[in-house]
Amino acid sequence: MIAPNRKIASLLLQRLLFFFPPPPDTELNSYVLGDKSILHEAGVESVKDIEALQPPPEIKDKLPQRSAGDLSYFICTRSGRGPTVLSEEEHSLISSETGLPK
């Protein structure tokens, strides 16, 4: 997801979390990786906040099916100078051995 500003990014994240909430036994910390400050801006502090999200206003008639567990995780980042070589593995979001999130 690329958004022109943080306000729009938080609205997009709310919609994504509404339609694709984490599985019931998943902690929010392991579902949203990276820059978690966007969660605060989206008004999401816990999985209960995701469960309480209202449907987007453009949905008028019937509620769509929410797909808990269809996504494994979200990685949230901020735009920056571009790729950076990290000298310490512990600062990376993705394992250099498996290519999967840590």
C-alpha cells in the first residue's frame, strides 16, 4: 500500500484490517510488522479495536464477509532514502536466511 500521506494511509489500514482481521489467536504485534506508529494513528491499539472497526461508509446495504486468517501479516514502513544495508541483522524486518518476516 502506498499512500500520499499518513492520514490516508491510516484510513487504508483501517479498511484492510476490517476486511482482513488477524486470526483469533494472533497478537497484533505479530500481525503488523515494522512501523507500528500507523496503528495508533488508525485508532488501533489491540485486536479488540480491529473487531470493533465499523464498515467503510461506502458500504451501504449489506456487510461483506470478513476474512480472518486470509493474510499472515502486514508490513508497514515509511518512505525514505531507499534501500539500506543493515550492519546488524537484528534491525531487519525480514530474515536474511529465509526471506520471511521475523
